[in-house]
Amino acid sequence: MSAVPVEKNTVVLPLDTTARFVAVLPVAETVIRLAQATPCIVQTEMPPIPLSELKNKFPGLKTLLEHAIIAPPRERPAEAIIRAAAESHSLCIVMAMHEGQRKADTGLDGIAEEVLCEMPCPVVLVPPERGAAPWRVRQVVLPQDGTPVTARAVAPAIALAGCAGAGLLVLHVSGAHAVPPREPGSLTAPRYVDQPQHEWPAWAREFLDRVRSLSGEYPVKGGIQMCMARGEPGPEIVRFARGHRADLIVLSWRGELAPRCARTLRHVLQHALCPVLVLPESHK
Amino acid sequence: MKAHPVNTTQSGVCYFGPTDDPLWRIEEEGFNLAREHEIESLFAVSNGYVGSRASLAEGSPLSNPATFIAGVYDTHSSTPGDPVPELAVAPDWMQLTLLIGGREFRLEEGGYLWHRRTLDLRHGILWREFDYSAPNGGLIHVRACRLASLADRHVLFQCVQIKAENQVPGIHLRASTEPGTEHPGQVRLTSESCPPSDVGDDAANLLELCTRSTGIKVAIATAGRLRIDGASIPPKVERLPGRRIESWELDIEAGKIYRFDRLVVIYTSRDTEQPTTLAVQHLRRLLRVDPDDVIGVHARTWDERWRESDVEIEGDESLQRAVRFACYHLIGAANPEDERVSVGARALTGSAYKGHVFWDTELFMLPFYIFTHPPSARALLMYRYHTLPAARKKAQRLGYRGALYAWESTDTGEEVTPGYAISPDGEIKPILNGVWEHHISADIAYAVWQYWQATGDEGFIQRAGAEILFETARFWASRGLLEEDGRYHIQEVIGPDEYHEGVDDNAFTNVMAQWNLECAQDAARLLAERWPERWRELMHDLELGTDEPETWRDLAQRMYTSFDPQTGLFEQFKGYFGLEQIDIAEYGPDALPLDMILGRERTQLSQIVKQADVVMLLHLFWDRFRPETCEANFRYYEPRTTHGSSLSPSIHAAVAARLGDTDTALRYFRQAAEIDLANNMGNAAGGVHAAALGGLWQAVVFGFAGLRLLPDGLGFAPHCPPVWRALRFPLIWRGTRLRIELRPDTAEVAAVSGDSLTVQIGDGEPVRLAPGRRTRWKRGEGVGVWKEVSS
């Protein structure tokens, strides 16, 4: 996803024979191609199915498996994924949000939730409902709460958008009871709008300038646009992404899934129609 | 670090560094990249002719170095839609690269042990200090300063002093002045299409640039000097088209002082027909004097301005600094020597609002200049005089007589309000202020009269002021309609509450217009009685009918003001009382502006008020209304006002203070003080809020001190908050310099120089105060009761 050292250039791809993998495969293919990465295959079914069988079941896998690393199988699928990502310092994990039983508050299944909680690297969570259609990154929605830490965290996503030639829609959601972040250097919606004809363009420029400079100034060929929505962040992000036919939503996350935490992330994961890239805020 | 002596005070105290007094310092410790644009605005140096943002000399990923020259506007040809002129960005004269062992010093890459930027308000100097641990192990102490000379407004100055603890080899210091790259939303001066210079060898020190569409030429002469323990080291000079680079390569020895000074001189074709020659000659003269003298004379000039302007708040350090910060930027915003420019909404500290001039100048900033530095006030009003032709044209274009000033203007006075705004939620909002917000003409008239009353500047009122009053009155006489009720109504306007557009009989507009009409009649009588020749001349030049002043008086008397004597309330505009009431308290205090939350349509159908509107009337005409009228209207409108504009909190502070509600006044005063300094709104990045800063000064002087103009002096209705031990400030009234000291229960006024005047405290007996004398009052029992206790 970015100009990273060679040892990090792997993408972890959990592989099984369920229907969810049909939806994950096109996303994984695109991510691996854009990042010029090596796939790191983690078989999550026990006992592992021979690769030849998998190739027959998923013809798209053939090319990927040519240069893939095969991670050792483990008793617990989540552990296998996490360890593979940690040991090969992977760029990211691409996996399905769920198969079968979904947790009520995140919409994820047990494996995806455990991987998310551990999150040794960014995770692309793919809704199985998207089906087997090819995946192209044309429009990326990048919600930002205006804090420097969030802006820094999304550097890989901006790099990805740059590689894909995608357009980047930076989205700030604000509302009646929005509490301004305490982090120094945060920029949220302006409290005073003396003259909207001047204030809004200046504010949008400033917001984008900060995101760009804090996240590393990656060139974005598809253009970068500042957008704002009013209301609760979770529903507004989903609504905005649908309205703009987003191919990817990028969320940075502090890594806490305790009750009352991560309300935005929970809502987006439950309702997003497109893949969601979750970036740990501490990730380098 | 041992200081290299620089004399920054008249008293002879020598040091090279910012003042030690924390009440005169605004500081930023460390480095937070995200805040860079805000720091650039807040710590900007400016003198009214030129202003430079406080960008890091070596740059950072977020640096946006910009220097603005007052009056140098250009139009960005690549802006989509209908581009409007804006202040052009001059080349970055502050750029300085320090390479140590081939590695460039950059703050974002670390290596610094500590880092501090200090705005020395007292001396008008931006300081930067840090210790840097060089990659090769050397420890370097750096102290740098930057200023826009208040003593010699064409001059900018930068100085960097380096001292090392141990030897640091391989130092490369590179100083350049270059146009830089275009940033979105900024138009830059360009060296393209500039005629070649004719100043021979001196061209080595010269950059010549031009605007693209307005034909202004800017000449920038620069020279850098490096001295090691006082001995000068010649630079290696690189000349490239449109820029000049001076560089030095050296090894730093322990204990020695390395001092880099850069002088920059700017002239434009607005100032002279030969900007290049004057810039070169001026620089040549400066190079003959010690650079420390440039700092010294600048610091002394600031010292003089502070004697006329400083507001002391004893008992609240944070507010003390905030008020000084306000005065600092106001002093640096105006140039008394140029009456063809005015102060834009962000002064010369940022590119937001494009350097456009609004009513902000006359109603929010001007009182500061009127009562502390009348020449600056005069120059700003003369800008309105010189732009009368454009105001006449605008009135004519819209089918009216007289002068209708532009809602937004640049040097020409023409209307430059953008036609629409696109908010980040995608809503396209037509901007109608340029078409309907007409109160600006009366606002300017108000400022003219206030200046005249406070200064007694006869030359101004004869030459310029009266003409503005007559032409604006003429506009109002053509703007309204005498309706069947026999009253004069003004329809389809926007008042200060810009959430409600196209309203009829806006109280603020109507009362301002009424006052404008009355005042013009008074001015006509004044001229006819005192300067009959000038009166005849003006009648002839303006084709004033002999009955026009009487018509103005008549229309003023018939003006519908929406005042209901039963309730004591002004209706903000016709139909306002019938609109939906919304409880603002239900929405968070730090939320989006309420019009964004509710949507434009619902906001327009509600009683939500953007900013002081009727309350602004109370502020401007305090003495015209009964105390209970002021109280009733403030209590009615204050809970309905969202303060969606930075202009609003200070006016609410002023009015609440006059009402004696010091708790509410202090709450609003703090809110106003925090607009730039607390970094709670994010939009200081585009420049400081000059009107809010002017409002802060007014909240002190008109609010807490309760200043009012008497026919032959000044009155005060003090409401010094109990938490303030003392409030002190100077004023100038008709040439007489006064010092005022207010405490919660005492007041003292001293006439320092000039003529005697009448002073009244509260409702107490007026006292005649002679120059060199002071009088003291003590608060008595009851509202407004003050007794003279000594003189």
C-alpha cells in the first residue's frame, strides 16, 4: 500500500471454502496488485484442504497462489491469521466480515472480531453480500474526526488511493452535540462562520492541508475533496458512502471494542455495503 | 546562551531576546505540525503596509509562508466561476535553510531539544529559540527574530544568531527569496510580464514582480549579512530568474557568535512611479547602519504606540494577554500613511477573506484607532472617501441615489462579494449580502461622525466626512418608501443577522438609516454655519438641493423603527415575533453553527439570530435608549442569538457590562478573547479575526468602562468586575491625552496633555479636568452613583 520495506510486503488472506471467500477474493486480488505484495495464505478450515482442490473451487486463486506464502495452519483460525500477519509484518489482512453467525453489535463473526481486536496490522473487512463481482478502487471515503492522530493513521489508505488512481472523499461529520476532541491541533467544524462564501472554502482547504501533511503528502491522482455531513458519525458515513458509491471506507481506530466504545466503527461494520479498511491508530 | 546585545528599549536595557514579562508574551512551546497554519496567523508580524505570516524559515510539510502588501490585489485567473480580486502573496523573503553535515534541519524530523516561539507584543517582534543536537554530535543554540518595521514601514527584518557548545563542521546556510508555489486559494505575485529593471548592478539584490490583472509592480530589495563575532563574511550569490540565493559554507567553532541579518525593502507602483529605484536606494541606506538599530527604532516605535494603546487588566493574566494580543494585531493592521487602503477581515495575517474590507472595519476596529491613534482612523475613513465613486456607481446600478458602499471591497471600492458559497455538505448557497446588506453605508456614516466627535478634525469633516454623510443620507432617502401608514419603510434587506435574508424593516438597518439621515442634516447645518464657503462648494459639486437636508430630517422622523413602547422591544424585522422559537440551549455549546444543523430554510423561519443585531443597536446608541429598553431588548435577544459570527460575543460582552451584568459580560468577554487564542474554532489558520479583536477592545472601553461621548468631554459608567483589581487604559479625545484607571469601587481620570475637558463618572456631577490634573471618584450607594473624592 505504500513504499514500505520488502519484509513487510505481504498481504494476509484467510482462505476457506465458504461462500464468504467468493466476496473476499476480488478485493484481495486488487489490494495485492496495488501494493505489489505477496499473498500470505492462511487456511482457516481444519483439516486444511489441499490447495489443488481450492484452485479448482476458486479459479481466481491460481494466479495468487503462484507466488504465495502458505502460513502454517493452527487450531484456531483467528490465531492463525493474527500470527501470520505479525510474523511476516504484513501490510494488511483482507478477510470477510462474517460467515453465518454475526455478533449483534459489530456485525462481525467471531473470527473477524478477534482479528480486529488484536489487529497486528490494518484489516480490510469485506461484506460477503458484495458477491463475486470484480473490485476496483475508484472512490474512497475517508472519515476524519479532525484529530492529528486520525489524520496520521490514514496514510496507508491515501497511498492506496494514490496507487489505484482513485478519488478521495475526506468526510467530516459534525452535529448538534458533537464534543470537540481534546487533542492539540484538532480541527473540527468551525464554531463561527462569519461569511460562508469565505469561511467554508478556507475551512475545507485547511482541513485537507492538515490531513495531507500529517499523512505524508501522497499524490492522489483521482482528486481529493472535502465533504461534511451533519448528524451521528456512523449512520452519516454509511449514508454518504452509499450516496457516493464508495468502493472503500477507511476508518482509523484506537483498538477498543468495549461497550460504549467504537460506536462509529460498529455501525459502519454492520451497515456498510463496501469493504471497510480499519487502520489501527498506533500502526506505523 | 549569552545574549548579543540589542537595544530594544529607549531606557537603554540591552538584550537580544524577547521580553521576560509573561503578560507581554504569547508563546508556543514545542512543535505540533497540525497547528502550523494557526501559529503562522497568530504570530504574524505586520505594520499596516506589509504583513508576514510566522512560517518556519526552513519550512515544514504544512508551512504556508505568505507576505501581503496592503492594496496589492490581483485576480486568480484559474479560479472557477467568477473570480474576485484578493490580496496577492509576495515572495517568501524569510526562507532560510540550514544544512549540517549535508542534512537539512527540519523540525518535523526531530533533533531539537526544546523549541519555543514567542510573540513579544511589547516590541512587535517574533522570536524563535531552540537547541538543536546536530547529527554529528554538536549542540547548537539558535535564537532568531523577525519584524515588520513600524518605524519604517517598507522594511522587513530577519535575524538569526547561532552559537555552538562544541565545534560543528560542515554548516551550509542558504538564504533565498523566491516566489514559491501556488497554493489553492492564493494568488501570487509573478516575475512574468514584469518590465526589465533599469537599475544596473543593484539588480543583484532585487526581485521585481507584478500582479497579473491589476498592473501593480512590486520591487523587493534584499540583502543578507553573516557576521562571525562581528566580522562580516561575504556570501556566495546565485542569481536565478525571479529569485536570489545567498549562501555561506563554514565550520562553526565553539563559543563564537554567528549572526545572520537579512534586510528586505518593499516598494510598489502604488507608492511611487519608481518602486525599483526607491527599494534599491532605501536598502543601500539601511546597509550603512547597524542592523541592531533597525530593531531598536522599531521597538521604540512600538513602545510609543503602546503608551497610547495599552489596556491593563489587573487580576486576570489570561485576559490581559488576550487584550494585548488584540491591540498588537490592531496596531499592526493599519497604516496612517496610506489612505487608499483599509483593513481586511483578517488584516495582513492570512489569505482567508481575500483581504476584503467589510463593515468590520468601521464598527468593530475603527473605535480603537479613533481613541488611540486618530491618524490611523483618519486614513481608514479616507479610504471610504476615495471609494465614494464606486459607492455612487453601486447605488446607481441598483436604482438608488447617493452612495451605497460595497459589502465587500478592495482598493477600488467596487463590490467584490462572491456570488455564492458551496458548503462542505454540498449545499450551494447564493450570497445576497452584496445585493441586500445595505446597512454598511450607514455604518460608515456612523464611523465618520464618531471620528469627528472624538477628534474634532475640522479638515476631515470639511474635506471628506461631510460628503460621505450627505451621499449616504441621499442613498437612504431613495432607498425606502413612504407607505400608507405615513411611515418610511425599508424593504428587502439583510441586517447583521444574516440568517434572515430579504427581510422588511430590519430594526438595525432602519435605525441606522434614520440616524444617518438626521446626522447628515446636522452636518449640513454645521457646514452652513461654520464653513459656509465649503457648504456652498459641496452643494454645487454634489448638486444638493437646498431642501434636501430638510427632506432627510423629515424622512428620519417618519422612519419606521419597529419599536413597541408597550413592551420596550424592537422587532428585529417585520414578522420576526411570529417565527418559530427554538431553544438554543438544547444544542451543544460547541456544535456546528446552528444554521448548519437546522438547515437554511428552518433557520429562516425561526427566531434564531446569527449575531448581535438589535443588540448591536443598543451598543451603538446606548444613550438614545432608556435603560429599561436596553435591558428588555438584551434579555429578549440574547437567548435567541447563536453567535454564529465571531463579531457577536464581544458586543454582547459590551452590552452586558453596560447593563451591570458583569458575570454575563465576563463570560462573553472570555468567549471573544478565545476566538483566536484558544484554537477552538480552527479557522484562525486563515488569519486573525480582526473585527473580533476590535470588539474585544470595545468591550473593555465601551462596556466595562462605559465610555460615552459628551458634547465637551467624556463620560464613563464603570462596571469593573470584582475579580479585576484594576482596569487601566489611555484615550485620546480631541488631542487631549487621558489615562483612566478603574477599580470595582473607584475611578480615576488623569488628563496628561492637551486641553481641559469635562469628565462625568456614572450619573455624578460632571467635572472639568485641566491638563496635568487627575480626579478620583468613589462608587456610592445605588446604580450609577459616583462621588468625586479628590482632584
